[in-house]
Amino acid sequence: MIDSNVRIVSLIPGGTEILAALGLVNAIVGRSHECDYPPEIQNRPICTQARLNSDASSSQIHDEVNSLLQSALSIYQIKTDVLEQLQPTHILTQDQCDVCAVSLHEVEKAVATLVESQPQIISLQPNILQDICADIERVGNIFGVDSVKVIENLEARVKICQQRIQGLDLNELPTVACIEWTDPLMVAANWIPELVNLSGGQSLFSVAGQPSPHLPWETLIASNPDVIVFMPCGFDLNRTRQEAQLLTQLPEWQQLHATKTGRVYITDGNSYFNRPGPRLVDSLEILAEILHPEIFQYGYKGTGWEPL
């Protein structure tokens, strides 16, 4: 049984989902403005706000992000007054990406102003799929909760994917480009290349565990992938459809193999692919469904992904 004095503020959506998977929803007293899952945490006070306008165009968002990072301002602001009221015992954040969530530096700064309570800062650093299980185990250990069943369940689902694609020949494994940003063009990295390979594809352009690289448009055209999957950071299906149109209007787009064969897809990157928590395994299943519909039918189509 968890100590009833534990008061957790989670400033990262993946962290909130890890807490929920471990049965710690009731211990969450505050969240970030981006923590929206599971639905029962949506009534918790919001402790952060964005310094940029997420409705702006991709190139505007990209420029704003760069100028904020260069001026050493975090992209997100912590509402220290809310934090002060909540008196958390623990704050969950991440040290993986300053664009994805409140930076560790911002959290430490905010905590320094909380003279009353000195909460423990738990910083997650996920770069590859294995790190997610390590994070779940670590969070479980900190709060004295058994994480074995949660991790075993996630690992079993990954194994099912692996087993089902084992019989495929190399020529049945399509080359896949995962687009994480459209303007400038960037491809998804970190855990994404791994998810592509585990789901029966061949990941192009990026290296597992590394940050997402910029991709020259000419390189995308020249490599002519079998499948293109859009998963822009922080965007849902509708916004992703709009973003994809930036590229589909370019003249060379119609010549691409993926376009001609109808193998261009949009996903809800914000709920799945961009969020390092338990739902990365859902993301794996979504990719499996996209790449090998003859083998996999999980039922994510229409909510997690759609053909463009």
C-alpha cells in the first residue's frame, strides 16, 4: 500500500502514464498542461504553461523553439504558485528533450523557491524502448510499488509482434520513413527506429537512441521509401493531416513509390509515438498494423492511425 502522504506532481505525459500503469493515479496531485491521459487525471491542477503558440505553423513553432532555447529560456514555464499550493513530495520530470517537456533546470529552479516542502525530483531519460521498462521499474521502486506485472505485460506484447514477423523474408520488410516534423523536414529517432524494425519494417535515416535528425527533401525523394508514416511531435490525427499536406503538395511527391502504392499514413503522434511511456507498445502495434495488415489487426485504425 502506498504511503498516503505521497503527493506527486508529474510534469511529463509519459511519466503520468507510467504512474497510472503502476496504480498511482490517486497520488497524483498536479500535472503539466500536456498530461491528458488517462482521462481521470484531467481534473488535477495544471502546473505548467507553454511559452509558444502550438497553433502556429510548423516553421513558426520551429523558429520559436530555437530562439527560446538559444536564449536559455525553457519552452515551458512552471507555475510556481500552483506548485507551492500543492506541496508535492515528489516531482516527475525528464531530462531527455527540452522541446518535449519542462527541462530539469526549470524544475530545479522552481523547487528552489518551495522553501516549505523539498520535493524529491525524479528525472526520466528515455532514449530507447528498454529505457521505458527501466523507468517503470525505477518509479515503482521509489514508491514501493511492484512493477513486475506491468513490465512483463509490455514485454509479452513486444514478443508477440516479434514472433509474428519472424517468417517474413527481407523483401517483405518495407523501407519506412517516419516524419517527425514537416517544416523543416525531420525524421523520428530515439525509440522509433526500434519500433519500426520490431514491427516488420526497415527504418530509414535515423539511429535508435539518437536525437531526431533533419532530412533534406532531396534525400527523401532519392531514397524513395516503401512506406511513409507521419507522426509530428505533439500533434493529433487532424493536425497531422494538415501538416502532411505541406509535403503532399510538392511536385515530386506524386512520383514517390509510397504515394503511388497508397502507403502513406498519418498517426496520432501526440498520444503514441512522441510519448515515452507504456503506450509506446501501443505505438509498436499501430506500426505493425500499418506495415503488415495481413498479419496484425489490433483495432487502432481510425483513432491511432489512418491512411492519408
